[in-house]
Amino acid sequence: MSRKPALITTARPSADEQLALRRRKYVVMMACRVPCLVLAGLTAHVWWLALAFLAVSVPLPWAAVLIANDVPARRTERVSRFRTRPAAVERSAAQRGQGVGE
């Protein structure tokens, strides 16, 4: 019976964490471009294969910059929040007409 832990905050990741994640994505995408260019050079004798590697490597810098500059949108999600009393206890207390402190 695995339940997700209760969240006690809705805080977003810090700006430093977001920047580090965006930098990592940029580096990975640009690192994928280098092998594509090398493979295009190595497969120059098969023109269609070299052209395919070049076609993949050309838009990578543009996409990497777009992704690196994009700040993640705030997600709306239903989360399990910490409650001092279980919901069933609150319902039964409400049905009996008792207050929270009683």
C-alpha cells in the first residue's frame, strides 16, 4: 500500500535549480549535435545518410536555445496535503454537530 507523501508546500523549485536543469538540457542537446556532424562527415560517401545526419543536426541549436530559455510553467495538480485530522473524523464530527475543538 504505497501512498505518495503529503506535500506541505506548493513552492516551486528555486531559480538556481531551474537554471541548472535548463543548462543541463542545453548541454545534452548540443552534445547530440557533435556526433551527428561527425557521422555526417564519416558517411559522406552515402549522400542520403549524411544528409539525414545533417538534417538532424541543423535545428538542434535553435531548439536547444528555445528550451534553455523557457521557464517551466506553473503546474496545477491535485496533491495530498497534510491534515491534522483525517477526513472521516471531520465528517463524523460534522454529522454529530460537534466543532473541531470538541
